[in-house]
Amino acid sequence: MSTRSTISIQTEKGIKSIYCHSDGHPSHHMPILTEHYNTQEKVEALMELGDLSVLAESIECPEEHSFNNNIKGYCVAYGRDRGEENTQCGNLLHKSEIQEQDYNYIFINNEWVIF
């Protein structure tokens, strides 16, 4: 069973979110988010990947990296690494969709908040 989460960012146009399927527990996500995605620019780059299977320290994509052959330390994205469509960052999910996730992370005022 997966620990599902949303990862969001507050922008001038509102709050944008992506879904993350695995390891959404704060003990996994918070060290990665606070150490590797700690500026508006870095969070926006993470959000460009769209929905994730796995959050990791880097958004880069080594040549051998894929959904079925994910390399430790690199995010696994549904669109880029699996070829799925409609996985891009979107407006904040409806309240009912947020409640379906185990954890929700939002980058607001240059810090990460969990709810």
C-alpha cells in the first residue's frame, strides 16, 4: 500500500498541485523537500514534472532512468518516465480529492507546510 500525497505551491495565480503516489510520509518527503526544493524556482521546476510515482532529490533524468528502471535519487514522473498523459501540474485539488491523500505539502512563503 502506498502513502499518497499532494505537493503544492502558492503562485501569483493561485495554488498549483501535483500528486505523488509513493512514500508520502513526512519522514520521507520533508527532508527531500526542505533540502532540495527550498526555493520558489526549485519547487516550480519540480512541479513541471507533473504527477510523480516517487519524489527524490533530483528532477534530472539520467539516460538509463525510466519508470521500470528508476535510479535511486531521481524523481519518477508519470509523464516523463512512463509516457502517461494529463499528468501536468494543475489547480489545487478539490477538498474531497485532498482528503483522499494521506499527506498534503504546500510551499508557501518560502517554507513547507504539511496538512
